[in-house]
Amino acid sequence: MIIEIKDAKHFKEMFENNEKLILDFNATWCGPCRMLKSELEKISLEFKNIKILSINVDNIPELSKKYNIYSIPAIFLVRNKQIVFNHVGFLPKNNLIKVINDLFK
């Protein structure tokens, strides 16, 4: 399940209370973002222990600034509140699964 982040407070709650996260910075007008979201939806079915947070850069610009988002889609894998991987652009499901398996064992 992908969790749509409503605001910075909601993000902080989710970030603080989860051990394994994927942060997906996106926008509704972004074609590659929609493609990545489809891949993330499939990932969410396979990895129930990982929360996927969808952050719309247009709605929550302060988070984009905090994470230095200049291009989207941008994803971050977070383990124990530490960023362990980041990528800008589309990433196919198989590549994401390899990264998840390598970093979230």
C-alpha cells in the first residue's frame, strides 16, 4: 500500500514510526512519476513490511527543499531513519527489488 502524505506533520509521524521506508517524491503532471508509482504499487504487494510514502512536491514544497529535490521522480530508501539509497528518474520493478533485497535484509 502506498501512503499519500498529506503534509509535513503526517510525513514526520510516518518517518519516525517506521523502520523501513521508501520515499517517493512525485507530481501528478509527471509521466515518469506515474510509471514509477505503478511499479511501487507492485512492490508494496511483495514487501508488506516496507511503507511507501508518496510525497507530491507541489503540495509539500518544504519536504522537497529538505531533501534537495530538483528532479522527479526521486526515491529514497530509508532504514532506521537513515537514507541508504536514492535515485532520480524511473526505476523498473526488478531493479527496485534488487536494491530492496540488498539494503533491507
